[in-house]
Amino acid sequence: MNRSWKNLGEFLQFLESKGELVRVSSEVDPRLEMAEMALRSVRTGGPALLFERPKGGSMPVAMNVFGTEQRTAWALGAESLSEPRQRIEGLLRLKPPGGLGEILSDLPAALENLQNLRALGPKRVSRAACQEVVKEGGNLDELPIITCWPKDGGPTITFPLVITKNPETGQQNAGIYRLQRYGKDTLGMHWQVHRVGAENYRRYARRKEEMPVAIVIGADPTTVFSALAPVPEGISKFAFSGLLQGRSVELVPCRTVDLEVPAEAEIVIEGTVTPGELHVEGPFGDHTGYYSLPEEFPVMHVRCVTHRKNPVYLTTVTGKPPTEDAVLGMAVTDLFLPVIRMVLPEVVDMALPMEGLFINVGVISIHKSFPQHARKVMHALWGLGQLMFVRYLIVVDHDVDPHDMREVLYRVGLQADPQEDLTIVEGPVDQLSISNRVENVGGKLGIDATKKWPEEAYPRPWPEETKMDPEVVRRVDELLGSLPPLKKALSPRR
Ligand SMILES: Cc1cc2nc3c(=O)[nH]c(=O)nc-3n(C[C@H](O)[C@H](O)[C@H](O)COP(=O)(O)O)c2cc1C
């Protein structure tokens, strides 16, 4: 499959045709009931849900749209995640050229890549589906904003693309940051300190200027995915989305603020944030499975709400994994491996297990080629974008599968000496982390579980791993071929 989705509606239709979307025609309460139903669906590998009659609401609510790896791949216009990963690999052209001759012979391909990049950048349009209905002033009470957990501070927009701009360069950004509804025209901007939205806010604060913000609810699924992906700052998320889907994202100017939003979006909330105006946000049942504590965040004042004639409200519920955002996190890890390999070619594979919330525990396999190589990789990863948040980083040799936790524990227990092979550092940690004594700052542990070398002050000979003689393996295979019941009995069980 190699296709793109014009908008969310088109993707939902596709999911329905595949039997992967179920319409819920009974009345369901956006307060807790939808979250509970969506959680049950994601935890059983169930379908996307379209709540057609939200209690007190005027528009249908879509949940668990990305809730399986297959649906996430489809959302990116592919049958499996390997397709977009290959697209990213192609764009990065991982192999560094060997010399002038190779550069020249690759020049046409490089130029074609450049042309493609330019052609797939966002395009501006003047008329847009997302502005079929324009409501000056806007009234958030008309939206079916859900409450996920009983002790949440209030109804929260959980899956919005928050569009902000760098006032110095004009570069726009889209990030997924939840927004608590305070009143019919105010929202809490939960952009954590390390996010681009927060950095843009600090830039406006330094200039003492009002910050324009646009909230997009329900864009085409590739653009939604791009907004949550750790795309390096400076690369537009819309351009990234265009590259992933092989089609430019169309943007339309907002009605009341100087920002552009995806023309095919379902709902757009336009408004401004005044630097220095803060309000308590939370508690909120977070990705951690705990309620994040109430904390002050900036406030957005709504100026206008625009939407399609028949919009769908896209939302999600966070909590202890497995959840929809955990499925998305797995896809992000998979897709961004080529980006990591571009900076660290010695990296073979990486696992950020969902139980570790993607930022608490990481395992990385490397081609070790010099003493203390594992430590070099740890420090490099702690300096690489959102990987700075990983609290426990385990490095294993190239022949160990980092996704096989049994094998990883075997290697850690056997090959890492707690006196010699641990590296403890201090640095920035995720704002949602709870074990650190000071918010946003904490310790990180690197475990070098690679085989030790003499140059690493390992004075003894490293023992040889037991491996059966290949000739004996072949002979036993042959023997078992003539003994089917025994062969079956000796086959690996699921
Ligand atoms: C469902 C969902 C909810 C999220 N909520 C928040 C949030 O409330 N605040 C936040 O800072 N990041 C949140 N994130 C993570 C960011 O979207 C993610 O780190 C993204 O890469 C940030 O983009 P940026 O680097 O452009 O700021 C959420 C992600 C998902 C998938």
C-alpha cells in the first residue's frame, strides 16, 4: 500500500471498510464513559470507536484510531511500518559517500531527492474545509471534550495539534500537548518545558508580545502522527508529514491569528496566550498511570472556532500502557531508528519498551569497535533530542536482540559488573517523571552489558560462549526428520 489520506474522515471510512472501526450508536457520556470504553478497546487490540451520540454533544467522537500497529501503519499510508521507515532511510541516504567519484555518481539521485523535498513542502490555499463554519468568539461548550479519569481537574482536549510559531524566524511548529478546558473560552496549555511550544512561549515572553496559538483537532492521520514525532526543531512537522505521505499538506491562514493550519482539519480553535498569565492545570491521569500533580501553565484565550460542516472530534485517553499513545510511541521508535543511525552508525537496533514509557528504559545494541564504546553511545544518546529523557540505558553487543528482554537480562546479569560497568549522570528528565526529587532534573544510569575487552581493564581472558558443533546440529536435524513425533515434541512452543 502506498497512499495518502486527504483528511481524517477519509481514513475513518477506510478503517470501517476494513472492519476496524465500530460505530457506537447509543448515547455515551464524554465524562469517563468514552475513556473507559476506548481503554478496553486498545487493551484487547480492538477497533477504533466512533461515538455517534456523545451525551450533550453536537458532533461524533473518534477514539482509538491509532490503537494497533496495523492501524498506525495504515495511518501513514502503508501496509506495515517498514515502508515509511524505508522512506525515511531513503531520504537520509544513510550511506556516506566514499569519495568525489561516488558523490558525482550519486548527484542525480541527490538532486532528485532535493526536488522531491521542495515539492512535498506545505502548500498554502485560500479556501478550506476547516473553515466551512466560522464562529467568532467561539464556545468550547459546544465541543464534546472528554474527561478521562475520575480525579482529573476538568475536561481535557487530549489529542490536539498545538500550532505555535517562532517569532524570530516565523517557523511554525505542531506538537501534541493536552489542553484543560477552564471555561467556555479559556484553555490550559500543558506544553512541558522541553517542548517546542514552551520554547516559542519563552520567546514571546522575552519580547513581551501576545502569542498566537491555533489548536487543530483531527487532521489527516499522517499529520497527527508527525506532530507527536520527535522531529528535530527546525524541520517543519508539516514538511515531515508531506515527506511521509508523498503529498504536500495544504495549509490555510487562520481567521484571527497569524498562523496557518491544515486546510482539511476537522476543528480549529484560534486564540492567544499572554506571557505571564498562568493557571493551575491538572491533576490529570497521565501516560505514567499516575495523576500528574496540579501545576501552573499558560492560559489560551479563544478568539474564534472554525470547523467543517460535519466535523469529527478526535481524542484519546492516556494511562498506564498499553494505551493508544503507547502504540504510537512504538511506531515512533521504529521509524526514527534510521535517524539515530545517521548520527551513530555503530547502532544496530534499539528498544524503548512501552512498559518503560519509552523514556524510562532503553536498550541499544552496537557494533563495539573501541574500548568504552558503550559509554560513548550512552552519552551521545543522552544528548540526542528526546532521548535525553532515558533514565536507564542498557548497551549490548550487536548480536543481542534488544527487544528480547530475557536475553537482555541474561546479558546484564552476566556481563555487567556493578562496580565497573555503571555510569551515573545527572541531567534533564521528563517533566512527568516522578522518582526525581526535583522536577525536570534527575539521575540517569547507563549499564554497559557488552563483552569486556582487555583494554577496558578486564584482566582475565573473556570466556568463549558455548555453541554446538554445526555438523552435529545438521546431523540431529536429519535424525529428527525421520522421527516426526520427537521432532514435534522438540519444536519451540509458543
Ligand atoms: C496523546 C499524546 C498526548 C501528549 N500530551 C502531551 C502534553 O500534554 N504535553 C507535552 O508537553 N507533550 C505531550 N505529548 C508528547 C509530545 O507531543 C511529543 O513529545 C512531541 O514530540 C512534542 O513535539 P515538539 O518537540 O514539537 O514540542 C503527548 C503525546 C501524545 C501522543
